[in-house]
Amino acid sequence: MSRLTDEEKEVLYVYGSPILKDTHKRLGMVCVLMVDPVTKAATCSLRNKLAEMTCSLAYFHLYASVREELSDLLYKGEVA
């Protein structure tokens, strides 16, 4: 799996779940409802990348690292 972009990390932070199957389902529903083309593209791209993942443990580590990274930035006030 290729690395996540900053936009994809933000989408994962907002809509992600520790369970890969649930995140994939959420992203599918959210992608249909989004109107912003940039965010929609990032959401669809993230959903496609996650569809390639077969190991739930690898996804959980990815999810936890993104949550930790963005939580630190939000706490410091670097992300609006």
C-alpha cells in the first residue's frame, strides 16, 4: 500500500474506525454524500487503498498512527 496523503489522513481521522471493514463501509457512504470535489477525491482514494489491505492488524496500526499524529497536531493548534 502506498503512503497516505495529508488529506487522506484527515479523512481517516474523521471517519475512520479501528475496524477495517467498518471504515471501508463508512467511507463508501460518506463518499456518496460529499459535495467538495477535493475531499471526495481523497475519500475515494483512501477507500481504494484500504480495499487493497488484507491484514486487519496492519490497518489497525495505520489507524492508530494517524490518530496519534493528528491528535498531536490538533493539540498543538497546528491543524484547523
